[in-house]
Amino acid sequence: MFAALNLQSGAIGGHLRRQHRTQEFPHFLEPRDAAVPADLGVHLMLDHDATHKAPPIQRGLVKPPRFALPLTPTSASGLNVVERWFGELTTKKL
């Protein structure tokens, strides 16, 4: 599953696929890209999954400079709001 949290609205968006590979990641990004006005940038807080680090993904995200990819330390998953949301969901609901 790929997941996104819109910090402005609080909406969570997910993309569930049988496999979690580099090929599926662009399909997750497309509706998020379409939902944001073209004149605005998109900031993506990504975990350290290899899916996001593949060269085709990195080239596609930085050209044109629509997406900003802030770096988060590997040991600081608490900075990633979606990961914190999943942690709360796991602790309180599952």
C-alpha cells in the first residue's frame, strides 16, 4: 500500500496493489499530481523504501521540479506524518 496525507485537508489517500514495486509508484502519484493546481509545488515525505529510490522514479520526480523531496533521517520515522497516522491506527484500532 502507498498512502498519502493531505496536511491541508487531513484527507488520507491510499493506493493498494498486489505488489509494491517501482512500477506501481507512478500510478499512486498521478491522482495526487492531478489534485494539486499546476502552479503549486508538491512536497512528498517519503519513507526509505527502495521503491522511491529507483533511478527512474528519481528522474521522473525532479523533472520538472514539481515535487520536492525533503530528506528525513532513517531513524526519524516520527517526522513522517503518514507513518505516525498508521502507528496510531495500529495501536488504537487493530
